[in-house]
Amino acid sequence: MIKFLLDANLSPQTSRYLIKLGFDSKSITAEKLGHIKDPEVVKIAKKEKRIIITFDLDFGEIYHQKESSNVGIIVLRLDNQTPENVNSVLGQFLSKDLSKLKQNMNSLIVIKKGSTRFVK
């Protein structure tokens, strides 16, 4: 089963949305861990085998410099960061690219409205 860990910059509403879609999802904010630093988020994701979802571009750097192929990270590059838009974009991505995601669980994935890029 695919499991997600939502960084503190995403709404817990998105975590609930992913759960409704049938995914295991945990929100850093809902877990009262919004204060932890990015390396700690990565540590939790690796331990629990979760894919991080974030707006934070620093996770792309973390992936390339330290964690390449050790953790999956989805970076959302969206102008409209409302939970409703994020949910819509993630819903489209998961319905269109779920099998590709399953094959690339430890990749860096960059999602923009209308495009998705898998980086290894």
C-alpha cells in the first residue's frame, strides 16, 4: 500500500482527502509535529516507508544531495495552494500515474498543474 507523509505546509484536509481515496496518509501538522526540521521529516518517512508530499523545494535538494533513491518525495509546484486545488491536482495525478508511482516509490516527483516529472 502506498503511504504518504504530508509536510507541515500542506493542510490536514489533504491528508483526509487521500485517506478517502484509500491511501494511508499522515499529516505532520495533525500529528503536532509542525515544528520539526526537514531531516526529521525524511527520517520519519524512511522509517514508516512513506512518500513525502510538500511545497518545500528544499526537499529536492535533500533528495539529490543525501537521499537519492532512499525516500520518495513529491514536490508540488502550484500557484494555487488551497487544499481544494491541491486535492484536485493530487487526485488527477493518482488516477493518471498511480502505476508509475508504484514503480518509482523512491523517486523525486515534481508536479505542476498539467505536468508531472519523475526524477531519479
